[in-house]
Amino acid sequence: MPGAPRDRDDIGRARSARPRDALGRPLPYGSPGEPRAPEGLVRTPDQTLVEAQELLDEGRPFHAHEVLEDAWKTGPDDERDLWRGLAQLAVGLTHALRGNLPGAATLLTRGARSLGTAGPAAARHGVDLAGLVAWGTRLGADAAAGVPPDPAPPRLALPPTSDGEHTRSR
């Protein structure tokens, strides 16, 4: 017996219209859910980082993942590892907060590995590459060992210096 038809966007792509909670879990239709970031938006790298950081700081890493995933899918090829790695870290944190430690370990480790090859793009956009790789690696190892990771969100960008540039990871 076939299931219910899938929700679709205006051009026919499958898009779930179900409301979601702060951690991205689907709720029944008609339930009040968390506001969702529109999918498929093309944002500037700065807009992406600011919006994703705000969502992470609000305890909404699943929604941050959706913003970062848009950058991954729409950004230039030489930035794919950066945005993919950041999206994987956000969804890894989502799994950790949901209590799915094996999923958290996999995604946090995968995200740190993706970021390991994102050097030039990360530097261009002021992303704290060294800090994020260390954070993802540490939390991934904790999750793999069965230790619930610290759910504090990472800082995506390095603080700007007085001249508006970003400090650089060493």
C-alpha cells in the first residue's frame, strides 16, 4: 500500500512541510514548530556564517545545518569542503543533543576531516579552521567513547581585528 504523497516545493522537489522542533525532529502536521530557515537561499558567506552562528547560539544546530547546507550546495567548488564540513559539524551536534552518540561521533569526525582540506576558503571567510577541527575531533572522540559531548556551540568565525580583518589560526 503506497504511503501518503510527499510534500513538494513549487518546482516539484521533495520538501517536508512538517513542523520541526529545535533539534529538527518532525512534529505532527498542525503542531507549532520552530521557525525554519528557508531552503535553497543563496546567501553571502558572511550572511551564512552570521545566520548559522545565531542558530547555533540559540541551541538550534539542525537549523544551522540547513543554512550551511545551502552554502555547500550553491557555493563555488573550491569552498565545498568548508561548507560541507561546517554543515556536518552542525548536524553532528544535533545528533549529540538528541542523544545519538554513534551518529554524533560519525558526523563530528567527518566534519572535522572535511574542514581539514578547506584551508584557503576558511581563511578567506575568517572561519576558525584550527579551532573547529579541534572541537569536532574532540567531541567526535568523546561521542565514540560513549561520553555525551559538551553541547556548547562552537564559534565559527575568528574575531575581527581592529582593521576589520580576522585573526588567523596558528
